[in-house]
Amino acid sequence: MNLNNTNSTCPLDCYDGCAIIYKDGKLKGDKCHPVTKGYLCSKMNKFLEYDRLKSASFEGKEISLDRAIEILIKKLNEHKEDKNIFFQGSGNLGRMQNITKEFFTKFGFYGTSGSLCDGAGNEGIVLGRGANLLVPVSEVEKSEVIVVWGRDIHTSNTHFLPYLKDKKIIVIDPYRTKLSKNADLYLQIKPRGDFFFALLVARIIYMQQMENSNYIEKFTNNFDDFKELFESFHMKQLSHRSGIDIDKAWEMVDMIHNKKTLFLVGIGVQKYFTGHFVLRAIDSLAAMLGLFGKDGSGVSFLSDSFYGFKSSIPDFSKKVSIPTVSFSKFGIVFIQGANPAVSMPNSKKVIEELKKAKFVVYFGLYENETSKLANLVLPAVDFLSKNDIRTTYGHEYIGLMPKLKEDKNGISEYDLSSCLMDKIFHEKLKDEKEYINKILSSNAIKKDNYYISKNYIKNPYKEGFYTNNGKFNFLDEYEDDFEEEYEEDDEGRYYLITKKYKNSLNSSFKYDNFLYIPPFLGFEDGETVELDSGYASARFKIKIDKNLRNDTLMCYCSNRYYNHLTPSISSMEGECAVYQELKVSLKKV
């Protein structure tokens, strides 16, 4: 790993993992990178302009970094016998962010399991395929039809826009995105309707005998069970529950028949209690057509980008589920690179829990709602001031992140861990390059002067799947009582969804606190309304948005009040937060 150059990689939690050149105090895109090709998004273009934490603080008063570490060590010794927790965010995807686990696992802290993001969908994919791997970029270029399902390419995946050129584009989304306005087919699906639409399309394909029988026989299990499942629903029922007319489903089937078809699926489709069923249904539709392992075809979700890699950093033996953490039950709450006061479901309760915890430590780059609740604040350094490496869930390339500048105002994860190991256990960490080189050498190979995961030397499902017998497992069951809960009194209730915001990364950077509503409701911009989810209520100023369905309201993911309404529950599979498991009533204030 060359640490004497100007090249690095964007660390942000994003599909693209942009290749960067840092020179003369400025960030530019690396024009030679095969995927990102010199373009940076608005967040990375302005990354160095965002206000950072300049100093440590204790009980609201600025102190030196050395003093802050002394206080942390003192508190750790005082709370040795307590039940303590380490809570980590994913805003920075560098693998060395995990080095702090070297200390906190040894000290006996609890960690977290599950996800605030994609855990339900990932579990659904693993149940069918055995491993969640993406379609390599080299295969995307061969596609004839691309189905963009619940993913806003212009906002969250901009580097894929060139790959859409000269393809037939189908967009499936409850929000009329920029891409949908120029798509060959746009299907404004009902929130929570994705599972039913996948079954509707599958049923039409089977009726027309368009399924790939040879592929099904050779590479899959239990197709008859999947057939029994989609035939157990009437077509009108599937159309009603998906919000898509049957003739539109037929139109989609005609477009993908005998075509190299790629599904690009976003996380919004699985932010439900039954989210794993959605990805299993989409995967089963693709397997029915024989799309896995075929040139230019398949399904790409947020891949398990670390699949096949090895790390010497330990994981926690004791864990609590991240969507339902109760911070007040712990002595020391150590929060690294996260803002749970905004990003966790039922955020009003989360804030109260943090206030009740004995001692809260925040370790991160930015002041936020969580840092303001912390007893002790430790400033981190940014990705340019430490050595790291990242994998990317949107493409197969691996990003090297060498240290390119000094930062005296903060401390890196490695340096903090090294200090704590030395002061408390009188032990030394291995050199950080050893950790990085172990990751890189375990599953990477050079290609065109860049590293890629060995998983993508060839199309990952070309010769079968990663299940025990190498075959795809079709979806064979479904259970969900969501609609039944609202069936008796659904009038005046609306789906409430979230959408990625171009100027934020979840709760970081800029934010938008408006509630977006369809014009037919008769409100005007700037009015205040109150939403009631059945769990809680919250007030919002509104903006009218003609891109929404009449039964749907929307907040951007950066909204500070959205999670006042969401429940502290976990998905049926995958231990994932379920941000859209609700309908809301609306009234003018």
C-alpha cells in the first residue's frame, strides 16, 4: 500500500465509493477510476467546508484532547463492573473504523447486532442466494433493460447514470423521481406494494410460459412452492395491493422478455417488518427468468461488500439489537460516528434514554443532536488524516485511503484504541498497516491499477449459488397482517415514506425538516400539520409535491422529526429497523 501519493477514496456510506485526489488542500475526482471517472457528488465536493468539532469537551466545557482521554480512562475504571455499550454508526465505511473494537471487546463492552439500514433485505437475499453479491460493473454495461426499483439514481447512485444510456429503463417507485420522468416505463407503486408486484409479474410470466425451465431445473430449488404462493393471490388482489394496473404489469413483462435485464434495488422497498420477503420475491422473479449469472442480468441491492475478506479485528461476544437499544440500561455509552438521537426509531425515547445513562461519550467528526447530550466529546479526524481501506456495496472496486495530512485537533480510531490499550491493559496494538494489509491480501486482486474483490473475477453466480447445495432457494411462504390492522378504519390515513436527500448523508451535513404532501389534500406551502402514527405525534411545516401518490406523504432521511413517529421494533428477519411500518393521520394545526 503506497502511503506517499495523493490518491484516496471517499469514505461515505454510499453506492459509489468515489476515487479521490487530494492536492493543495482540495479534493478532486480521480479521472482514471473505472467507475467514478473524476466526478464527485455535492457532499464530497463540499466535504472540507463543513464545520467540524475543533476541540474536546466535558460537561459542555472545552478541554484539551489529552484531558478528555484522562477523563475517559478514569470513567472506564470507575464503571468496570457496569454493563457498558459500544454503539457505532456507518457514516464512514473505512474498515479501520472498527479498530476500536480491539479495546472495547477486551474491556467487556456490549456491541450491537442488526442494522438501521438494509438488514432485512440482505437477509432475504442470503436466504435465497446464500450470499449477497452484486452484478459487476462490467456486466451492467451489457444490460439491455435496467429496472430501477426503489432507488433514486440521481440522488444516491449518480455514477451509474452513464450506464443507463441506450438502455430501456423501467422505474418502480412511489415517488416520481427525475429518472422516472424520462423512463420507458414508470410504475408508481404503492408503498409496501413491492412484494405483491413481484408476485404479479411472476404470475404473468408463468401464465405466458416465459419462465426459463432449463435454468429452474438446473440451478434452483422448490419452484413449485413459489408457483403455489403467487397463484394463491388473485391477480386483481395483487394489482390492488401493489397499486399497479394489470396492463402495466403486462407491459413490463413484454419489455423484459428474452432481454438482458438488471434490477437495481434500493433500501426503501425493505424498510418494513416483512422486508426480507420483498427481496426474496424480487430475487425469485429474477431466478424464474434465469437472470442470475447471465450476461448483463441479475439483481443488485446493497451488497455484502466484505464477503470473502478477513480481518484480525475481533467482534463483540455480547450484543444487543441495534433497532431496540435501551441506552438507560448501561453505565458507559460510547457512541462512535453515529447520531442515534436522530437516526434511531422512536427518537424521543432514545433521547430520554441517553439522558438517563450514567455516562455518555461521543466520538466523531461533527457536533450533532447526540454530541449535545454527551458528557464527554472526543473529536475524530477525517479520512484524509488516517490510514484506512474500504469496500463498496455498489461496485466491485476496493478503495485505498492512505494518510495524506495531519490533524492536531482530533484523534483517529487507531490512535485512541492504541492509547486505551496501553493505559488500561499495558498492551500494544499491531501496526495499523498490518490490519489493512491482512484485509487487502485476503480477497483482493489488481485490475487496471486498482483493486477489486476476488468475488468479481467472473460473474459471481455464473456457476451457481452460495447455498449449501449451490442452488437458489425460491420464496415459499409469506405472512403479514399490516393491512388488516388498518382495514377497518383506513380513511384519512396515509403511507409515510422517506427518501434520500441530495445534500445529506442520513443525519449528517445539511438537512430538510419539511413534510412533503400531494396537492390534492388542499394545503399550501408553509402551513403546519400534525401527524399521528398511533405510536406518537409530531408537527411539521409542509411543502406541496406533485411527484407523490395521493395516498403517500414523504420526509427526507435527514428530517429531525420523522423518527419521533416510528416504533422501536425489529424486522421479522435481519434485525433491521422498520421505519415505514406505519400509516399516519394528518390534521392542520
